[in-house]
Amino acid sequence: MLTVIAFIALLILVAGGVHIAIALGVVATLMLSFNLNIPIILIAQMAWGSIDGYALVAIPFFIFAGNLMTRGNLALVLLELMGSILRCFRGGIALALSLSSVFFSAVNGSSVACAVAMGPAAVDLLPREGYPKQFAASIVAVNATLGLMIPPSLTFILIGSIVGMPITDLFIAGIIPGLMQAALLTGMTLWLSRRHGYGAQTKPPDWKQFGRRLPGATGALLMPVLIIGTIYLGYFTPTEVSALAAIYAVILVLLIYRTATVRDVWGTARDSVSQTVMIYGILIGSGLLTAVLTRLGLSRELTSMIADADIPAWQFLLAINLLMIVLGMFLDGISLIVLLSPVLFPMASAVGINPIHFAVIITALVEIATLTPPIGLNLFVMSRITKLPVQSITRSVLPFYMVQLVGLLLINALPLLSLALVP
């Protein structure tokens, strides 16, 4: 009964606008202190242990690298590069926007950061090419969610840290599902462009312009190769490659493109520290919550109950998908992961679901949550960038939302998509 009251109190605090890290910390600390009689000094040690992990060092470096790429205004460079050869058919520049978003997903690790990076360039370029502003906003909002699936995904870092799974394996598991989602979204982009007559078909591909732009864009294009390639080939751990990516990003914006000054880099570093502190605070709250669940035996009891009930894996997945889609209407992705991961992963293992496959499913559900009103963060980000009402962007996002649901169904039904590349 006390556990139910604590959970309700947590939801009330979050719904009331209290930051999820503070809400988790307060509720978990009260439970540990007064219900379980744990000394404060031990609670402090538990809190420190939640962030005292080698893998978590990757978070500030990846955030810093992604923020630098955003501040360096490299989105327009890539968009113009791809547009020079894709403008030859209707919907080509929209396709270029989709592909550029996939690129930024592979360097940002965050859907909101990807939307912020691509949004201004898209809103500036696409309306001049004959596309409605809300359509451009919807392409960015939806494709930005791929930043949660394609490595270096901060979502996978969070899940791996909370549940205790190899982050390298999670990164590799997200490659094929992320590319599959990207293919579905680009297909829908082209179909909608041609159906509604968006954009204009121009002259044949301008390979000369592409050749002139390619050397300047090569430095940025190598960033995903650096991150994904070195991790997949086993040359670096995610933590090591995060530091390398941060150094490479500094070189790009300071020396190669010269789109930022030393002062800009310092300001980006300060912003990145603020974002990192927020994530670490959430991890501390999650660690304390996990300690509460462990000592109360709640996870063990639920797991035993699921195992004894002999529920088929597909029924369990159906229930979890419906639950998280509904909760995604009211909670952001980080809150969903922190609140549910300690409980759901043991239950998934009890019904025979591979934990890596389950992590990819959870990530796909978090992607959908970023597009689901009334909380969908990407909708509000694009509304702020475009100055359009959220309702207008939501209507334009709807066809892509259905495509994301199709992708979610495929990820659920085909574990091989997630596990094919995992050693």
C-alpha cells in the first residue's frame, strides 16, 4: 500500500511541474529513510554509486559534440550538398532534409537536439522550394526521433546504466532498426510530396555543384563514421569514442569550417555541463528508486507473478506497448525510462524476451512519445522554431506518426532487426 502511495505521489509531483530528478530523489529518499530505516550516509553512497560508472562519462562528451555540430550550423551545409543532386525530382529537397536528419541523429544522440539543429535550416530553405512550413516542421520533428535510436543514443546510455546492460551492444542493436525507420519515413516523405505536389522538379542533378560542395562537407560526413564505425569494429568503447568525437567536433567548427569561435566553444561547453547535470540528477533519482524497489522486493514479486502466469511474450509486449503509448501522452521519454525500466526489464526476461531486443522496443516507444500530444517535446520545439501552432504541426505529423507505429510493429515482431549485428 505504501508503495502505491509513493508512486502516486511521484506522479503528482511530476504532473505538478517538479523536475523528474527532484521528484524521484525526494520520494525515494523518504521511502529509504522512514520506511526502510536506511541511514542518510548510506543513501548518499547509493546516490553517488548511481553515477559512478565509466560508461556514464560518455554522456557529457556526446552532448558537447552534438551541441557543437548544431552551433556550427552544419545542417545547411549537408542540406545543400544533398539537395544539389536530389532537386532533380519532385520531393527531392524534402528527401535531402530527411537524410540530413538521419546524419544529425548519428552525431547528436538526442531527438530534441536534432530538431534544434535541423529546424532553422529546414524552415529557411523548404518554403522557398515550394513546401508548406508545417510540412517542413513535421519532417524535422519526426526524423529527429531517430536520434534516440541511431547511435550514439543517450536513451541507450540511460537504459544500459539503469538496467546494467552493455552500452556497446545497445548501440549496435539500434543501427538496423534506426535505418529501417529512416527508410519508412523517407518513403512517406516522398509519397506526401508527390501526392500534394510539394516542391518543384528542376534540371538534372547538378553534379558539378555537388563536387564543389563535397570537399567542404566531408569533415562533417565523417563524424558518424568515426562514432559508429569505431564502436562496431571494436577499436574504441563508447566512452572513448565520445571523447574523440568531442575533440573532432572542436576541430571541425574552429579550424575546418570556422563557424564558431573559442568563446562559442566555451559557451557550448557550459551549456553541455548544464544538460549533463540534469541527466545525472535523473540517474541519481533512478538509482535511489531502484534501491527502494530492490529492498521492497517489488521487482522480484512482479517477475515471479509474470513467470507463474505463463503469459505469452506477444501478449506481454502488447500490454507494454499500449501502456507506454498512453503514458507517453503525459510523460517525457526520460521519465518513462527512469520510472519503468527497473520494473519492466526483469518482467520481460521472465517471459523470454531478449533484453537487448526489449531495450530497442522501449526506445522505439520513447520515440513515439516525443511526437504524442499533449507533451510531445519535438512538436513544441518545432512550434517554437517555426512560430506555428502546435496543432498545425501535429496534423502534419500524423501520417508520419502512423509510419512510426508500423516501424514499432516490425521491431516488436522481428527480433532479428535488433539482434542481427550484436556479437
